[in-house]
Amino acid sequence: MIDLKLLRDNPEVVRQSQRARGGSVEIVDVAIAADQKRRSAIVEFERVRAEQNALSKSIGGAKGDEKNQLLAKAKELAAAVKDADALRAQAEAEADQVLAELANIADTRAPIGGEEDFVVLEEIGKPTTFDFEPRDHVELGKILGAIDTERGAKVSGSRSYYLTGVGALLEFALVNYAISSATKAGFTPVIPPVLVKPAAMEGTGFLGQAAENVYHLEKDDYYLVGTSEVPLAAFHMDEILDGAKLPMRYAGYSTCFRREAGSYGKDTRGIIRVHQFDKVEMFSFCKPEEAKEEHKRLLQWEKEFLNSMEIPYRVIDVASGDLGSSANRKFDIEAWIPTQSAYREVTSTSNCTEFQARRLNIRYKDSDGTKAVATLNGTLVAIPRMIVAILENHQNADGTVNVPAALQPFLGMTRFELV
């Protein structure tokens, strides 16, 4: 949720952000009106209740007709208080609903535009080339006994897969290396729940424009998370953190679930775009004034991970219209995929400022008082896409695949051999 003070004092900033995102600008005026209605309803409720309290004090000393008149007046005021309270509750609910539709304020440094309007910040390494015709990850997965999409589809439908043999071992190695790296950087490792209540999903902003990709278990009213960002953000829901302990950093390993709605016909071959995958996610709670620097640190940790995988990649500054509702600014890292002759997203990091924290009621306290904390997230490794990048970039002419040096201690081998 955006800062109400900003909405009230400088609504043009909110309008500009909505405009940059390609969202509704009119919703800003609707939100302002709803906020004013709520404030007026609260004032009226408090006025009537104060009158009721004052009357109650005078009844005790009254007698006879005067007391009867006061009791009658008290009955009228009780009804008025009940009505005013109902109007207040309704106005608050309406205001909260409208305010929830406003996206976070986009950083003015983010490129303006849609999905294709990103800006490339840097390219690391040269795109991998071969003196032979490279195989794609699906073919490599078959001859290495690492990936089985056919049986995945048989058992679970399209966009499903099995990781077998060295494929499964590669996932364990990636997870162990990621958690080891995060722990050395000061992150607390976490295995969070992947079934969450609506408050957690709503608070992180995944029930707005992203709702179509969320799996909802209607009978139980639980949600399957699409990223451990959700349970990690909600970890401190309704808490006041010690400002002296910030930043508080967590690295969550979880299975993630996504409907992939709207992606029909895209990446149907292989394991680039799937319904279920595992991921290690970084999450940070920090002071708002430190969020921009913390964002850079998360990006640097992601870059170091890609460097250790010995994969060419580029870093992009995501355009305003592609930020998602919670992010103020977002950087993606895209790995080079040889058989597609293209860079594909493998990690992402977002600065969500105080937007999620206000929705989840997470604050911190220091000598200056109690304020909303800032939240940031960053993917350290999304398993399927990293496997794709490793197999395709490190393949040999005979179909074997060299193991990046950083993963060799976790795998006990230097190369994946044909089965």
C-alpha cells in the first residue's frame, strides 16, 4: 500500500507513477475521494460517541423528568453511534479496497514503457559459440538421463517434468551451493510453507494483476505460492522489528507453483516455463533509506552466482509497465541460451520499498519512533532455467556436459556422461 500522506499531499506523483506503469490514472482521484469519505466518517463517529460519553456522565446525577429525558436522549445517541460506526466501517472497507488497487510508486529512474522497453545495464561474458551444432536442453536431458518431459506430461499434464539421475543431482547441487553462498553472505536459511492464507498472498501484492497465475485451493481457502517471497514477506506480519537488527536477511528454499496463464504457445518445449519448480529466494527487511543500496547488494549476489556458473548473461533495468504492482524498481538477469540465440530471464531482484510492509503491517522501531520497514526480494537460483543454461552453455560435441567448477564439490564429478 502506498503512503497515504503522499497520496493526500502530492497526488500528482501517484498519477505520474500510474501513468508510467500504464495503469489507471483515474483511480488516484477515486482513492482520494474514498480516503476523504473515510476520514469524514471517522470524525462523525467520534463526534457522536463523544456526545454519548458526555451524556452518560450527566445521567448519574439527574433525577425525575430530567433523568427520563436524558435516558431517552441516550437511547437516541446509542442508535446514532451504531449507525455512525456502521458508516465508518463501510467507508474504511471501501477506501481499503480502492487503495489496494494502487500500485507502488515506480522509481523515476526505471525506463518508461512495457515489457520490451527495458534498458540493458551491462553484459557479462560473450555469447557461447560452438564449432558443432549445439543440442537444446531437452535433447541433452534425454541423452544424459537428466530430464524426462514425456513422463512428466503423462503424469501431470503439459509443462511438467521429472528430473532424474544427474538432473536431480544437479538440482541438489545448485540448492546446496546457493544456500551455502547465502549463508556466508549473512542470510538466515529458511524452508517456508508453500500453502499460505489469503492475507499473506494479498499483502505481498499477488492477488491483483498476478492473481491469474496463482493456484487457489477454494475448499480450504489457501494459496500455493509462486515464490517463497510470499511466506518470507509474511514471516514478520503484524510485528514490530528492532531497528538495530536491520537489515534482516533470509534465504528461502521452496517449491513454487504457477498457472502460467497467458503464456499458451510460449516455451512449450522443455522446462523453461513450467507449473512447478524449486527456487532459492533472497529476502531482506531494511530501513527505507537503505533500500536502494540493499537492492544493489542483492543484484551483486545474483551476479556472483551467475559468474560462478560460468554462463554469459546480461543485466536489464525492467521498464515501468513490467514491474508488477509491488516493485518500485526491478533488475533482471538474463542468461544466454545458445540454441535460442537469445538471453532469457533466470533471476530477478525487486525493491518493494514500504509497499508490502504497510499491507502486512510490518514496522520497525528505533530512536526516531515506529515506521514501516522496506522489503526487497531477489532470486538466487530458479532451478529449471539454471539447469537449461548450464546444460546448453557447457555442452560438448559428443553430448556430454562439463560441470562448472563451483558445483563440482557438491556433485563429485567434473562432467555429465551419456547414459
